[in-house]
Amino acid sequence: MTPMSVRQLAGQHKARRGRRLHVVPAPEPLPEPMHPAERRMRDAGGPDDRACYSCSCGFVFIAPVSTSVHCPHCETEQAW
């Protein structure tokens, strides 16, 4: 057997420099299931917050629900 010499080529073995770990964020929680009636209401634009009022002058009108509604005909404030 003859002795054998092993030579390393320059640059073959590079030391690893601070390897970064890939951080994966936790998945977002799934939304809670919605009742079909609530889904229909949301798809329709939500509840209609309007009411029918009748004034002492005889005028009947529809206006947004509020504690202080004025008659569009005679401007009298309606009591709720």
C-alpha cells in the first residue's frame, strides 16, 4: 500500500454564517358561523331604522327613528 495524500481545494468548505429561521405566523382563527337569518339581514343592508309617524295636522310620514322627529308638513315636533 502506498501512502495517499488528500488536499482540500480552497473555498470548498465555507462556514455557514448565522442562518435565519423562517418564522411562519399563526393562522387567523376561522370566523364563527353566522345564522342564515342574520346573513340575509346583513346582505340586505341591515335593519331599516325608519318608522311611520302621524302628526296632529293629519300628515302621515316615514322618517328615521329618533326621539325628536319633526313633521315635514307643519314642522311640529312629534313626541315619541
